[in-house]
Amino acid sequence: MINVQKLSLDNKKRTIIISDIHGNLPLLIELLNKVNYTKEDYLFINGDLCEKGPNSLEVVRYIREIMIESKQVYVNKGNCDILHRYVFEGVDGIRNYMKKQPYSILNDMLREHGKVQEDFLKIEDLAAFYNQHFHEELNWLDSLPIAYETDNHIIIHAGIENRIDWEKTTEENALSMKAFYNQNHQAGKTVVVGHWPVVNYREDLVCSNNPIIDLEKQVIAIDGGNQIKKEGQINALIIEGGDYQFEFVDQLEHECTIHQEHIDTTDRVGTITYPNYELSKIEEDIYFTLCENINLGIQQWVKNEYLIENEQGLYYSKDDLSTTFLSVTKGETVWIVDQDCGGYTLIKKEIGDVGWIPKKCLEKEANS
């Protein structure tokens, strides 16, 4: 049975839920400022404080500090917050992970003391180092609950099993369950999860990293793909007076103004996301190719530069990719995701939609 802490919240106060910070302290601080977080709010951090971003250890310390400042800050663990267990369990494979993933709390701890992994011949020696210097931080991560249950919500990193006694969900599923939104549950309350990037659910919808708020299904998914997707973001779900809103921040820096309006008439929407990269070509155009997504059985217009032909004659996208075409208005502010492709530029709008527009939209008209 997983560790679930039950809370009774004052419905007159704001509740803010954030997940999947992934070691990005500046972005977390930016988001807290954007939502005007104060100590009067309830703040939940729904797992994955660590890994992938450059500030895992700093994020842990920062969140511990704000927990001291306010008793209304609640943190539960995610799958990325327990990777240190492999060191203490003597799983030597964690060494390869640390080599491949320089942005890890385990490497942050080494760097703080001027050490590298090669300084420790045995994994037991590495464990002793962490225990000597970072016992407090690691014990704190281990002590975090798996979930919080309030009057109206269950806040858990990845998901719960489809059973009435959902508290008997295994820890592995609670922290690492795939695609929870595509499953059912019997909790009778709205379950708020992170872990699985929401864009993965939008293969036939407008590409976006914004939260999915499905009160009929009683699931809210808020993982914005931060540190995983180029246009990924950290989302903050805001619950106030029974209403749900959200804000987000991302790391896109190339801000542009639309100079020429464009109204899309193709109605092409969608996203190619993990693990559905296998494609077959149907029809090739100048800038895009109509493909069938083999796993999903749907058709998607894929940018030609993102297609790679393998020996079997199948086509794969290079990475997660929007297949959405957007309309834009003159004077609108957008952010550039990819401007190196022919004919079209991949942008992100202020509302979070990600898609393709003709390059001419960003060019000043000759008579202007």
C-alpha cells in the first residue's frame, strides 16, 4: 500500500499544483512569480523535482526552504526523485546513467565537492560519499509521500490503478505508470497527475503542452514536457473557488511579431510523439509529406526535413514533432521553435499552441 497523506483544505484559498520541474530552478521561480504565489496559497509539487535540468540539487534545497516558510507547501515524490536508491542498492547500472545524464542530482552532488564518478572504484564507495555529505537531502526525498488526498482531488505523480481500493496501487505504478489519462480509475475523485507529457495525448489534436483538464473523466494531466521537449513548459494548475485555470512558462527565447496574417484552411492538426515514430509515406508535397502513423493508424502531414528513411523503406520522425498548421494575425506575438525548414516556420503561440505557419508571416510587407 502506498503512502497517502489525507488533507482537509480551506476551499476559500487558492491551490496551485506544479509537477515535473526536472531540475530547472530559474523556470520554477519564474512560474511562481507569474502566478503570484504567496504563503497564503496551498502549493503542491507533484513529483520529479530532479533530473534532466541543471539545478536538481538546488531545486531540492529551494523547495525545502519554502516548506519551512509555509506549512501549506506539500511535496510528493516522482520516479526521478528516487534514482539514488540504485546507488545504495548496489545497482552498478546507475553509473552508465550518470555518464549519459550529466544533469542529475547524483552528478550535482559530486560536482559540489569537486568529485567525479571515476574517483570511486566501487559503488559502495559512491554510496558512502552520498551518505556522508548528502544524508539530509536524500533522507528528505525518501520521506516524501507518494500521494495526497483532499476532499476533491488525489494528487499523485503518475497514476493509480483501476480498483476501488486505489491506495493499494503499487509504488512502481504510482510513480511510473504510462499514459494514465488513457486509462480508467474508480477513486471517485479527480486525479491530478504529471509524469506523462500531455502532448503525447494530442496525436490528432492541436499540438500543445497545456494541461488536460477532463472533469468528466476525473483526470487532470499537467506534465508540460519541460526539459524533454524543445517547446516544453512547466505548468501550474490553479484551483480557486471550484474553477480550474493554468499558467505556464518555457525556455523559448526567440520572440517575434507576425507581420502578415495567415488563415489556415487545411485543418491539419496533430503531433508525432513517443513512441509512435514509425511512419509510411502516402503522398509527398513540396514542404510536407502525408504519412500514415503505423502504430496509431492515422494520417499526419510531416515536415519533409523531419523524415528519415531506413533500410526497410519506412519513415520515422527525428523527434517529437507538431503536425499542426496554425492561423496567425498581424501584430500577434509568437515564439520560434524551428525556423530552419523550407517554406514554413514552427512557432508557439501565447496560448500554448505549437504549429507551422508560412515563413512570409514573419516577413515585413514590402509597402510597410
